[in-house]
Amino acid sequence: MVNLNNINFAYRRNKAVLCNISLTLSQGTIYGLLGKNGEGKTTLLRILCGLLKPVTGECLSLGFTPFERQADFLQQIFLLPEEIYLPDVKARDYFDMYRPFYPSFSDEILRTCIESFDVETSAPLKSMSLGQKKKAAISLAMAANTPLLLMDEPTNGLDIPSKSAFRNLVASVMTDSRTVVISTHQVRDLESLIDAVVILDNHALILNNPLNEIGDKLIFRPVDETDAPLYSEPTPLGTMGVMANTTGEPSPVYLELLFNAAIRSKAQIQNILNPQNTLNK
Amino acid sequence: MTATNQFSLRRISLILRADWLENRRTWLYTAAALLIGWVLLQWGSFGIYSSSKVDNLFGLFGLIMLINYCRHVGRKLHRTKGNFLALPASNVEKYAAIILEGALFYLALLLFYGLAHLIVGLLLQAWVRPLPTVVGGATFGSVVTALFFSVLMLLSYVSFPKRPLLIYVGAIGIYTIINVCIMLHIGWESFSISFVTINSNPTGVTDSHDLAGINSTLFDAANRIMDASFAYVLAAATLALMYIIYIKVKELEHR
């Protein structure tokens, strides 16, 4: 579906934003793209949809070179940016404007999204609050029904019920032929939604693994003095830690803990999750 | 690599439709204001009706429409979070939609002209010329010149989000200076040659007139050649500017 090979990108010379990113995204998977602010999450999404050209490296999305921005390619991807510009029209007209551009547009998904988010289609978009605007934009993104859906911080500005509705909607529109990439720094919004996690740190890719594989190899649980966790942090429920899973029992993955562990104990986590890559290095 | 179709009339029409849905209210209000203004100006000064006045009014409203069109294009291209450049269509299709929109603006100008004169004609029960001389009696040269300056303004709005009109005026200034310099240079050269010819010819007879009595000094010849080729040079320059605009549109998409 998407193949990135040794991608390097910099907006200015000597100030790299992405370094040697090699990544494969497969169909039927929801990816959570995590990273601290300024690590290059948005840049990576913009490269995937061809708005930016990598300085070096090869990028193939859906068999196309994204930077060529061919119409057939653009009809198969949808990028929902973090800050959205919405035209001064009614929500209904907004959907009408973009519906014919996407051959796989689904009116049924649009109806479901409108109902779940409670979008008022007869209201002008300009008069809506940030959250309502975001819901209208998310509805269009989902209904476009493109094989590759990229969302940059989609839950910013959404209230708590809408975040939950968002998770349900993303899960319900997923098919085996679709790939969804959700970039966020609010990891809790993605809990119980994503299938795989991609983490960027220091402008490099430090982790790209399915959650079930992570749960098989790492264990997330409260720790005491006798344990030697790879990473631990105090929580209101006691100290939670990440350790190598030696029991063989799959463990539920705590994204926030995984994210912090991956950044603070990079080498050990990589060593456990991707021993082959570590050996190659 | 997947085979692709880079040009589809359907997609161009969809881009135009999306633009219409987004801007129809503003455009309709502007159109109504322009039409009322035109009718009032035409009607109010009908007593001093002259062909130059009709032409001037056409030029004035043409300029207003042109500025509006260029501003609209500039705004949608420079809106960083805008949707126009993100639309699933190729660069060529987006560019074609921009140019087509320009043609539609021009058609709207002709429509306003016709409507304004029809209304004024009905109000005053008088015959009004169907087309101003700038349209009806347009030559290739005048059409190319109008196109060149229109495309130059579009380029200014596409390239410079800040103060495009000022930059456009500056560009016209530079264009005028270059033209004056060329004319002065040709004038000086022809003067020098004539001076040398007269001084080296003791009879004082010059070949400044041919057998038919037409001026044939070097200056006149250069003038005639320039006149004949000027329109073609300007047409080539217009095409070059249009290509630059296409490159700019392509470049702006990759921000």
C-alpha cells in the first residue's frame, strides 16, 4: 500500500525534519503515528500525499509517486489536515462540492457520520464552532471512502462524546482494502482503536509494530522494588512499568506508557521488538 | 507505475462547480452592484453620449472585473489551508479551470455590457450601439495587448500575495521604460545614420522617400517592422507569462 525507503527531508539546509525513514504500511490497518511536537509527523503525512517532495529516498503510495500529484492518485487518498479551511457554505453544500471528486464516496458513511456527530447540514460552516467544523471535515474525510486516509490530529477540538464517536466511526468504516493513518500526540484518543503504532523520535523512526506483537513481547503492569522494568512512571494507581514479556501471555498495551518507554529506553525496546533490525545495525 | 489520465473535462467542470458553490453569493452580489453601477453611469450621462464614453465605461468595468478575477485566483491559491490546490485533480486541470474562469469573467463582462445597454435603451427608448469599439473593432494587436496586460496582472496576483496591484503597476512602469528606451535607441540610430548620409552627400539629396513618396528612413522602416512584429512578440510574451503562471500554480501546490 505505502512504501517509504530511506526518506530524508529538510525544510532548510542542515535542519533535518525526517532522517532515513523506511516504512511499510499495509492494507486493512489503522496506524497511530505518534511523536512529540515538531518530530515530523505532519511532514511525513504531507510526503505521503505528495504535498512535499523528499530530499532523498523513495516514496510509493498506492503504486504512485505521490509528488507527481496525479489525479488518479489524489482520488484515492484523503488528507485531513490539523487546521482546516472550510468554505463559507452550508455543510450540505460542502459535502456536495467534494462528493463528485471521489469515485468511492459513500453516502451511507456520510449519513452515519452526520448522525453520530450530530452535524447540522443546513447550518453555514462559518457559524459553527471549531469542534463542529472539525466534525463536518471528519465526516467528509470518512465518506470519501478512499483506500488511504491520513488524519492529522483529528481529535483536536472534539468534545469527549465526539472523541468516542470518532473512534467508533473509524472502526466501523475500516475494511480490508483501507489504510488509515492517524497522527496525534494525544495517545489516549487512539487507545483501543489502532492496530499498529509508528513512533517518531529525533526525526527518525524508532518503532513500527502491530499492537498485538507489542503485547506479545512487552508487558505493561504495576511494578514494585523487586521488578527491573525497562521503563516505569508513577501514576495515580501506583507505579506502572514496561518489561519484556516472558510469560507468553498477551498483554494489553498502554499507549502512553509504550510511547514514553520507546523514547526513554529506545535501545532496549527496539532490542526486544525488532531484534533482527538491532542486530543488523 | 499505474497508468493515469491527467486531463478530464469532467474534473475541470467539477472544479468550476465547486468554485461556484463556494463563491456564488459573493459573485452574485458583485455582479448586481456592477450592473447597477454601469446602468447608473450610462443612464446618468446619456445626454453626453459618445463612443469614447462607451469605450471608457467598458474599459473601467473590464478593469474592475479583471482585478476581481485576479484577486479571486490569488486568494484561493495563497490560502495555505485552502482546498482548491488539494482537490483531487491534476495541476493541468486546476490551471485550465483558472483560465476558463477568466474566460467566463470576460463573458460576464460582455453580458453586463449588453444588459446595461438594454436597460438604458429601454429606459430612454433609444438605440444603443451593440458593441464598444474596443470589442467590435478590435484588431489582433489590440486583443493581444489586452491579453498581455491581463495575464501580467494574473501573474502578479499569483506570484505576490502581498501588494500584487502595486507590483503590477511597477511592472507596467518597467515595460513602458523599456519601450521608450527602444524607441529612443532606434530614433538615435536613425538620426545618426541620416546625419552621416546627409553630410557625406554633397548634393543634399537623401533617400528618405521612395518612389511612392512613403517615408523610408531607417527609423520609419524600423517603426513599420516593429509595428508588424510587435503583436506577435507580445503574443509570444503572453504565452510565456501563461506558462510561468502554470509553473507557479504547480509550485504553490507543493508547499
